[in-house]
Amino acid sequence: LHLLAVGAFAYFYFRLYRNIQLLSDQNYKWVHALLFASLVLLSSVELDNLVVWMVSTEETYKAVLSDVHAYGYPILWGLMAMLLMIIGMNKEKAELRKLSLISFGIIVLKFYLYDVWRMNQGGKIASFVVLGVILLVVSFLLERIKLLLKDKEEQHREQ
């Protein structure tokens, strides 16, 4: 039954995303943000359920959830923000790219202001290496966006 509910939510989100163009410009931006935030929330809960179901016992339940919240959430949220950035680039939607950058900011703040202080030394080193990789990828994507916008502007001037 749980997987049926997830499937129903996926269908609901798909239909909502398909019909989002019918909204006014002001509502369009808010619905995108609400849709993404609810997808992040739903995915986070599903990650908790999946990990607890697969590896948890009664004795390790709290420790497993703590690890999922410290390590799993930033990875999941980062992947979702990266996917949103790629979709925003492919569909040329500035609001999706902005939402992605805001998400990256929230992830970095959550991870480095809250989670890092509870990690061991090896975890801290690994997390800062991952942060460097994420920032490099995001800067590469932003540079690509600038080049695409510049090319479009030049094509528009030529016409």
C-alpha cells in the first residue's frame, strides 16, 4: 500500500507539473517552489523509511536515523538540486535555476552549521572534499548558463 501511495503522488506531481503553465506568472514561481519543497520532503521521508526498513533493528534505530539525517539528506537534496539545475538549463527556466541555487545554499548551511559538528575527523574531511566537488560542479553549470545566455543574446541581435 505504501508503494501505491508513492505512485499516486508521483502521478499527481507529474500532472501538476504538466499543467503548471496555465498559472499566472506570480503563481507559477510559487507553485514551482512548493512543488520542489514537497518533493524534497516526500523523498526525505521515503529515504528514512527505506533505510530503516533495510538496515535498522530496534537497537540501532536511532543511530541509523541520525546517520541518514546527517549524511543521507544532504546527498539526496544535493542530487535533487542538481537535477533541478539541469532541468532549468535544458528548459531555459531561470526560476528553476534560482530555486536550485537556493537549495544548494540551504544544503550547505544545514550540513556545515549543524551536521559537521557531530562528525568524526574523517567524516569532516570527506564532507569538505564533497563540498568542494559540489561547488566546482555548480560553478561549471553557472558558467555554462552564462555562455548559453550570451550566445542567445548574440543570435537575437543578429536577427
